[in-house]
Amino acid sequence: MNKPKSNLFGLSGSVKDQLAQKMLEKRLKKVSASEIEKKSAKRSRKSLLSNSKIPDEFCRFDKFPGYQQIRILETGGKQLGVETPFFKVHEGVASNTTQIAGQEYINFASYNYLDLCGHPEVSQAAKEAIDQYGTSASASRPVAGERPIQRDLEVALAKVYDVDDCIVFVSGHATNVTTIGYLFGPKDLILHDSLIHNSIVQGGQLSGAKRLPFPHNDWQALDDILFQQRKKYERVLIVIEGIYSMDGDYPDLKRFVEIKKRHKAFLMVDEAHALGVLGDKGHGIKEHAGVDGHEVDLWMGTLSKTLASCGGYIAGENALIEHLKFSAPGFLYSVGISPPLAASALAALKILDEEPQRVKQLKDRGQQFLELAQQHGLNIGSSAGLSVIPIITGGSANAGRLANAMFKRGINVQPIFYPAVQEGMARLRFFICSSHTEDQISQTIDILVDEMAKL
Ligand SMILES: Cc1ncc(COP(=O)(O)O)c(C=O)c1O
């Protein structure tokens, strides 16, 4: 495939697109936070302090730079003829198919990797937990007390990683923010993969630690940074993902374990997209790489993907889990996971253990998708062909148009634009699930090839 021209916002294509993009960039720059800061710096201290002169951008929500940029992008999208692909309303369980506005679509936009969301036993477990405990844990667990189902889930998750214990939080994103934000501080260093999830970055920012990204999956570059930097800091945290959510590839975990040991650093692995996907049993990158659970210091995961629920967890040694349970603000000052959500995740975990064939089905369909895409010369980046397979289009306008064209032909797939991915690396992101059929995959690739030719 031709490498598309790319620039600031990853838009590319016809001259008309490029002109429209230039206009967009100009308008976006005008409202950017840095431009507004420049303007404020020019204002005299006196004028800033005088109440009557407080500028609109400091007291009106519609003047926030981020909001203005959203409006400009929306208008720009309309000018480029790209309808917004976001916030579609699903009318039932989203798995290999979904229903939107009364129409059935082949669906590639859900994290329901093993089809456990909507599974009768998972739904039944949630209903029984509601009947027994109600819908909410009402307050934080240290204060309001425990529901046995919460603890059962933690024990079951600790078993997956073969570590001492586990703590469950109400959100995957908040798990990363509060764990990293609480454990690390200004004298520490956080080294993370350049494609790491936003929640890790936010946690790092909250901690006040020095934060350095290293090139994607490049353990040698990480090793070099540690040789140069390790001794300047107290604690060092290395953060990687089990499967990268935008690219669908995975790291060489054994190398990272060896490096973290050599430099006396902590290693954290975010398993959000790897649990239920990697390894024959679906126990994630630990099983896939054949490492011992204790060789990774913090196993992090989310309940929202394979486990058909909502929440996040950290699994590891007793000293870590107990510390977080008594002190991490996102646990101590936030409500405990609701009983139906704990019950559904636990039921999903049980099915994962009993039915490893789901993991195999997912992998088979992922491989089929990957091979067909490669045969047609589509750019799948570095995807391993498991749960996440991107089709990189380069420009955001093309990704938006392609997603809309696919939708019109009965396929629901989301486009991903900058800043979620690097500029010029916009894509359609396909999530595979175990119930996708061979026919659905080959039909999708045929339509994709057809629509890409029209761009
Ligand atoms: C790698 C990674 N970590 C953490 C999260 C946050 O998890 P949740 O959406 O369950 O809050 C996500 C969300 O997609 C993710 O992809």
C-alpha cells in the first residue's frame, strides 16, 4: 500500500482534503492552550487582577481551548463530509453482531473477546448478587464492610497470576491512576512504553515522578536508559502492556523481567487486552511467556473486557496489596465494586477456566483476519492477529470515511484518530471475538478491500 502523506492531524488525501485540513490546523492552533497562555502572558498583571478585566476564557466553559477544538473538529469533519462515528446506540448485547437503530451489523467494536458479556451464566450470577446484596456496595470497603463476592473475585484473580493477593477497584482507568499516583513520588522514575495507555500516563503525572517513554517494545532502549538514569532516582517503575490496545502486538516479557531484575526496578504489566487472549488457558502474557507470577511486581487488569464487567485490579505480593487496601485513595475513598459487577466478573473467570476452547476460537479468527488482510496488502502495523487488529489508513479523514462506508455496508468498526494514536497513523481498529464466524471475517475483508479502493 502507498504510504499516505500525513501531517499535524493525520488528515491526508485529495487537494480539497488538504486545504480543508490546513484551515482546520490554523483554527485549532488559534484556540490551543499554548496560544492562550501566550496571550495571557502579554496581559499586564494589573489587568489580570482587576475583576472587570478577567478574560472570558478564565470564567466560561465554552471558552476552554479543549472544547473549542472539539467544535472546530466537528465542523471540519462536516466540511470533509465525514459524519461523526462516535456514541452509536446499541440495542442489545454487542458481540460478533450488534443491533443499532433496528439494523443488525457484524460488529468489531466491542471488547467482548470471549462472548462472556451476555452469557446466561454471567447474567444469572449478576442477578443473584443483586437479589442477595442489592445493586451497590454503597461506600468504601474499609468503611462499609465487605461482600463475600468481592473477596472471592480477588482470590480468584490472584490465582490466575499465581501471586499472594489481589485488590479490585471500581474502574480500570482509576486503578492505574491511583496505584501509580499513590505508590510513586517526585524522587522516582517511571519508564513506560511509548504506546502505553492514557491511564498509566495520568497516574505518572499524578505521582510527580519523572516520566520517560521508551520506544515501543524496545527492551534494549529501556536497558540503555536504565544504565544512564537508574542511579539518579530512588524507586523506578517500568510499565508495559500484555497486548497493546491500539496495535495488537505484545512485548517480550522475559526480556523485561530480566532488565527489571538487573536494575532493581519494579515491573508493572497492564493485562487489559491480554487476559482471556494470550496463553492456551487465556491467562495472559504470564502464561504465554512462561514467567513466574512473582517475577512481575504489579499485575494490572480490567474487568471490562474479557471478564464482562466493570472495574480494575492489581495482583501481586501481600505487602503491595495490603498497602493499597489501606492507603490508595482510589480504594480508600471510593465505593467498593458493586455486587453484580463482582459476581459477573467471577462467573466469567469460571467460564474462562472451564472453556479454553473460546480462547482458541478467538485466536483462530484473529489469525484468519490477519492472513486475509496481509494477502490483500492491507497495513496491519505490528499486530499479532489476536484480539486487536488495526487497519492503518494514515489520514484521519480517510479513517472516518472508511468507517462510515463500512457501516453503510453492515459492518460496525470504530476509527481511531490522533491524539489516541500518533499523527498520520489513524486507523480502523478491529476487535475480534470468539463468536465471529469464518464467513463474517472473510466478508468483512472483502468489503474492506472494496471500500479502501474507493478512498
Ligand atoms: C491498556 C488499558 N488499560 C486500562 C484501561 C482502562 O480500563 P477500563 O476501560 O476498564 O476503565 C484500558 C481501557 O480500554 C486499556 O486499554
